[in-house]
Amino acid sequence: MAESKSNIESVREWIVEHKLRTVGCLWLSGIAGSIAYNWSQPAMKTSVKIIHARLHAQALTLAALAGAAAVEYYDRKAGAKDNGYSKYLPMERFSHKD
């Protein structure tokens, strides 16, 4: 049980660090799945199939962005992250000793 929890936690951490990549992959898989589903509907025109696929992917993207925002809010509320950018800034340049 402890190993599966660490796997879930590592997946969650990866998603938190790569939010835009996660949303992009979700969008791509959503539009591919929607096109595959719509292509099995023989009564639709091709343009309608593409429009439906785009609408499905757009709704999925909005849901993923809302989920990413909820995760970010939860992390900031819980204090899990400081500001997310401090690891990229050299601290010796910004000392307050002067």
C-alpha cells in the first residue's frame, strides 16, 4: 500500500510541475478520441465531425485547466510550495546586506 501511495504521489508531483504539458496531452488525446468516435458515425459530414471533435476537446481542456487551478490553489493553501520560481533565481545576487 505504501508503494502505490508513493507512485500516486509521484504522479501528482509530476502533474503539478508540468501543468501545461499535462493539459496539452489531455487536449491531444481528447481530440484524437473524439475524432475516432465521430468517424464511426457514418451519417455525419466530415466538417461536422471535426467541429464536434474540437468542441469536445475544448470542453476537456477547460475541465483540465480548472483541475490544474484547483491543484495549484490546494498546494498554495496547504503551503506545499513557496512561490515556484525561487529555484530558478540565484540567491546571492539578491542579498539584503547592502
